[in-house]
Amino acid sequence: MQEHRATQRRRMLKAGKISFGGGAIDCTVRNFSDAGAALDVVSPVGIPEHFTLVVEADHSRLLCRIVWRKEKRIGVRFEQ
């Protein structure tokens, strides 16, 4: 399989929250790079195109835009 990403992603397993409009949805960060991440979710239904990813273990808050959706996983690109 050929890699099409601009930056290599690192595998991980960290708890996160998808935060938007005063609400939040739990997620699991499955892989991560400087440019984006893959997140496992119970269901991608209702998750907006833009949100903030909060990873408490890293004390990070990252603005995200969804670039793809699958059954229980979404791919995001980090925005400035």
C-alpha cells in the first residue's frame, strides 16, 4: 500500500473529547501527526465538520476539520 500523507502518523491510544457548541463526545485518538489524526468514535453522526479535539493527557486543544468518515472512525486535519 502506498502512503499518501504529507507527514507520517504515529500510532497511539489516548482518550480524547470532540468539543463543539458547548457539548462534547468521547473519542479515542488512534494515530497522530503534525497535520492530523484518526479518531475512533461510537458514531460519526452528529459530529460537525469543524470542532476542537481535547486530549487531556497532553493538555492539548486542537482545532480540527474532518477530511473523511468511516463507520466508527473519522480522519481530521489540524487547522491554525
